[in-house]
Amino acid sequence: MLIRSKILREGGTKVVLDDTEYHFKPEADEPEAHICDVKNAAHRARLLSIKDGFCIHTQKTAEQKAEAKAAEKEAQDAEDAADADGLEVATRAQLDAEFKDLFDRKPNSRATNEAVIAKIREKRAENGAAPEPVPEPVPAAPKAKPAKGK
């Protein structure tokens, strides 16, 4: 019976029961599932008694795999679109300036960056404006050192 480890570690998880070592690792067709074939009934019962660690593996159908892949791509596309406007890496001063341009007021000083970003994106969508990248901050010129006098 195939048992799935809920604990996902790079390289898989190795468990030794009695003298048998089980290696729960990702399979080529399901890299997100770390599974192992456990033939010993007592070992299966022991592993399945650890509810937070192991469960019976149910193989996905081709349709379920396609749906999961499509959902993963959709999530990645949404993340890429969010990153395209540059708000995630903007400084608080840049976010405040962008907010002021859109709302004619500063954001609440206690508002988190995430809340300010959400409001900016909301307003841009409301206005039908394409996301504009936030300009890169201009580094301050180095201060000149005073000349040494005698």
C-alpha cells in the first residue's frame, strides 16, 4: 500500500521500523507527494497512527493532475502580475507617494505596506489604469569630506 509522508523534506524522508528502512520521496509523475510502498501491515498501521505525519496515498487521475497544474500556473501568473507593478519591492516612502498621487492624501501611518499596496492596486483597477512600475529610488550623493586644514 502506498503511504504518503506529509512532511516534505528535500531528498525525502527516511523512516526505519524494525530492520526495514522506508524512503518517502517524490515520484516523477507526482513531485509534490513523498510516497513509499509499505508492504508490512504492522508498519503501515504504525505510520498511519501518526496522523500529522502520514496518510494513505491516493493517486491522482490525469484530470486531477491537469487541474492542479492549471491552478499552479494561474497562481504563478497572478504572482508575476503582482510583481510587475513593482509595489512589492517599493520603499514605504515610494508607496506613500504613489498613494498620495491616487488618493490626494497620505495613507494612515499605522497601515501596513500590504494594506497600502492593496489599496493602490484597487484604485488602479477602478481607474482602469495599467500598473505602473514604481520608480527606482535615486541614491543620495555621497557627502563631501571637509578639506583638512593646517
